Amino acid sequence: LKLLKYDMSATLSLRSLNTFKRFCAPQRTRFESTWRSPSAQRKQHQPCVAMGKRLDSHLHVWAPQELAEKFPYFPGQEPTIKGSAEFLLECFKEAGVDGALIVQPINHKFDHSYVSHVIKTYPGRFVGACLADPTEGGGGAAELERLVKEEGYRAVRFNPYLWPNNAPMTDPVGRAMFAKAGELGIPVGFMCFKGLGLHIADIEALCTEFPATTVLMDHFGFCKGTEGEEWKQLLGLARFPQVYVKLSAFFRVSAEAFPYRDTAEQVKQLVDTFGAKRLMWGSDFPFVVEECGYPNAANTLAELGVLSAEDQEWVMGKTLASLFPGGWDSDEQL
């Protein structure tokens, strides 16, 4: 009887262990994005590797002062706060963040040498977004293609305030770069710092003409609150399947201190309109460090408590990982 009792207990324990393993095993789901280039579609990745990682969709890094000669700042754009990759990695460790999309900072303008250096120095931790050059005699689409093919950048930022003489982003240079981004299979991020209303017509025109180009709207589209025409314009972009929105830089759109509870309604409406699979969290490091600290920034959405567990997982990493397959496959920890 004692032996039978022992056998039954062992069997139940084994079954419980197997059930626990099945419950905890990662779900091998795959979210296919419409923008992916043919080469990316052919390449076999295992997105499940990155799916459980916490990824920051929007931050900047710049060279520390002691490396400014090697990685020069653009005159007049010398940084006043620290923002090196090493400082960022310290913040990652403290906050439990695994990787990020680095957006080329205005501090180095069109000199991408420092960000390129960081991406190569820390493989598997960063994906790069270069800065589009629409200036007269600038690099334009040719330089964009070079940065992608030779330097490994996988996204590009359109800063409308860099267009000469207040030209629209739909000018020949802008259209050529936007089309080239679609051809290369890289998303275009829009920085509408002075208000979405100033640029919505350009964005809608480009999305209509080039539906193969994925779009990332930075920082809630710089919309403050859910009232007003610009918020309606942001929600209206959901009709374009290629448009995604970054729930980033909460401090830039909130009138409150951390945890920015006045943004909860914005988050709810964006989830209802776009769905969590088209939204992604971002910090806007290093500016956020002085606002609320990087660990708090990484916990903002959890503090707001408006997302389901599944939506939280998408916004905190899975959406970004789906847009850049293989970008954070490395398990290296620094």
C-alpha cells in the first residue's frame, strides 16, 4: 500500500510539472508586417526569441565629451546632458529593458558615426534609425540607401524642420526618400514637434501615394490630450494600415508628473483605434532621465493600468520586435 501510494504521488507530481511547463512555455506566434522587404520575407527568423523582451522604441544616444573629437557634434547642438550608450546600458540594467531603437540625434545631425559605432559595439541590443537629409545638395535618397545597405540602419526619421525654405515633405526629395524607404523595407518616423496639424496633409499624402512604406508616429503625434483637431487627425491615420504610433515621451504630452495619469484616456483611445499590435512604448532617453528617471519611464504603462496583460506585452516589446525581425535575437547581457 505504501509503495502504491508513493507511485501515485510521483505520477501526480510529474503530471503537475508537465502542466506547469506547458503553461509557461512561450507561445510561438508570428505577426507579419505588410512593409517587409522581399529579402526580409525570405530570411528565416525566430521572433519568439525577442517576443518576451522589453524594448524601447524611441531613444537617442550621443558621444560623451571625451569622444567629441572622434564623433563630432553639429555646431550649436552640443549636448548639455549625458547621453552615452554606456549610460543608457546602466539605465537598461536598472529598469529591466533589453534593447531599443536608437533614433539619430540632432546633436550629431547627419554624421551617423557615433550611432553606427554603438550598434556595432553592442550587437543584438540596438537597431538604428538614421536621419533623413532633405537639404539642398544633401544626401537625399542616395544617402538613405547607403546608410541602410552599408551601415545597417533599419529605419529613418523625417524631421520636417530640416526641409529648406519650409518646403513640404512631399517635395521631390521627400517623395523620393519616402518611396526609397518602402523599397528598402524600412519604416519612416515622423517628428511633428511643432504640432501634427502642420504636417498631417504631407503625411496623409505620402501614405496614400506609397502604401508600402511603414510609418511610425513619434510621441503620440505630439498631441496633448484627447480634445482638439490634432487628436482627431492622429486617430484618423489608423485608416492607413502601415501607420503605427509610439506611446513615447509621456512627459512631452502630459500636464502632470509621473505616472502621467492624464494620458490614460489617450492610451485607451489609441488601443481602441489602432490596436495594441500597432502601438509601442518609448522613453525618449536621455531627456526622460531628468523628468522621471528611466526605470519609472519603463513602468509608466504598468502604473496607468489601462492595458490588458496581452496588450501590455505587445506595446512593451512585441510590436517593435515584429517590425524589425531578428533585431534583438541576441541573448547577450551587458
